[in-house]
Amino acid sequence: MANPLQFIQQVRSEVSKVVWPTRREVALTTVMVFVMATLTAIFFFLVDFLIRTGLKGLLGFFS
């Protein structure tokens, strides 16, 4: 196990290699996540609606 000073030096060395996203990249990615979450919610709503409608029709047919 490395001593604490050596560990901190290694951490600083690794953090300096990180390529941080620009403000524009963060904003664009955030918008894309919201759009995809909205599209996914709409898709599952439609699938749920179709299954529910189909089952109601099927069960109503037999009763």
C-alpha cells in the first residue's frame, strides 16, 4: 500500500488526464437525455394503452 503523499500525487496525476466536457456538450447531452426520456415515456404509454384496450375488449367479449 502506497503512503498517503504518494497516493495524492497519483490521484492528481490521473485527474489532470481527464478531459472535461464543455458547457455546450453538457447542455446538448442534457437536452438529448430529456428528449429520449420523453420519447420512452410516450412509447410505454402507447404500449400500455394498447394492451389495456385489447384486454378490456377481450374480457368484455367473453362476459
